[in-house]
Amino acid sequence: MTLSLKAIETLRFASGDEDIRAALYEEFGDDLFTGFDKISVALEKRLAEWGSDDDDEGDDEEGGGKKGLPEKKRRKLLDPKTWDRDSRLVAAATQLRQALGGTLFEDHNLFRERVDDALQQAGIRLPAAELKLILKAVSWRVESAPPVIAKVHKLGKAKADPLGGFVEATVNGKRSIVEYEPDADLRDTEQVSLLEEGGIEAFIRREVLPYTPDAWVKEDATKVGYEVSFTRHFYKPKPLRTLEEISADILAVEKEAEGLLDGLLVASPGA
């Protein structure tokens, strides 16, 4: 993790539709963030014409017609709050860079602590969702990095249950129960039979933990139910034909082919 200028710049279009917002920024500049009222009419007109530059190329192939933008996307691009929020993210990340520099952090937990301290000292209060966007923009996945802590519980307030995602660990010199943030790239689902001896726990211990020792089960995502295979239970295939029927069809086709060939041979001399 590092607060690089390149990473901070991506926050300018954090509200989505990055390619469109980048193109609009090239055209309207900082007025999108600081003087939206001055360019709102021009922006609306520009979005109404969006895609018309490609119409001439598409007339021959697709019958012409404006491409345009979906109404929901257009309304979002015309919402000054989205541009203001992105501007606020860039400003906050820039202040964090001034406080922390461009230092490379290998431990996301330490980086987050430094960020929290810097925000507090600067008197900046960010909603959790906006802080998450900043952290995501300046971070990337590293296999050897320490696991990211999501929550810390005092001993006695929570019970260690590694299979349920509650692990006993030392945090800031104190033994605690921690919950780690899951890696979305490694998240997976399994179908466990209701007849599985020992249930889900036995299955995970036998089939998952030997290969991924730090895996855990997300209880609130577990669903219990039945899967009915309609093909297996209700599909009735047509009975196959017998060998005698197949042989009879083959012989009939061969006989018909011979008749056609004979007709061609007889007709050829007079052709």
C-alpha cells in the first residue's frame, strides 16, 4: 500500500463510469468538481449527444440511430453530489499523502492505523464507505502480506472459533479474538450433503482445511435446502430403436441409393 499520485488520481472517478468521467474531465476540467453550476447545462447537452460521433460509422452496419447513454447512468453523471464526493476523496487522499508521504507499507493493518491517526490529526472525518474507497485505491493484493483484521474482540467477549472465523491472536501486545477480512478472490462455495456424517464441520475439516488451513465458514451465508434434479427424476427418454429396426432402415436406404445410381447409369448414354 502506498499513497502514490497515480493511485490518488483514480479517486477522481471513483463514482463509476471511469472512462466517461475521464473524457468529461478532459473536456470540462475542474469545473465538474468546483463549479458544477456553471457547466451543468453544457454537460447535459454533451451527455444527450454522447455516442453521436459514432453514428456515421454505425449507419451502414446497424441501420444508424443514436447510441446515447442509459437514463440511469446519465442521471448519475448529472448529479453534482457524485462529483463532489470524488473531489472530497482526492482532497483527503492528498492530505494523507502529505502526512504519510509515499512510503510503501507491507502490512495493511499498520497502514490503516497510520491513516486513522493522520485523519484524526488533520480533523478529517470520512464515512466508512469513503475511507474504504481510499484504502482500496491505494492497495493491492500481496500473497505474503499479513492477514487484514476486520474486527478485534476482547477475550471473554468472544470465543475462539477458527472454523467460524474467530481466531485468537495478539493485537497491540494483547491477546484478543480477531475476525479477518475475507479475500474475495479466494471465496468459494461448497455443496454438502444433508446426510454428510458430522455435517459441514466434518466436511470442511476433511476436504478444505488440509489444503487451506486458514479457511473458515461464513455462518450467515450458509443455506440449508434440497436440490431436486428434474432431469434425473422426471425426464423420460424415448426408448431406443432395436438393432433390427436400425438394420432395416440402413438396407432400405442402400436399396434406394442403388436405384438412383442405376437410373443415372441408364440415362447417361442419351445425355
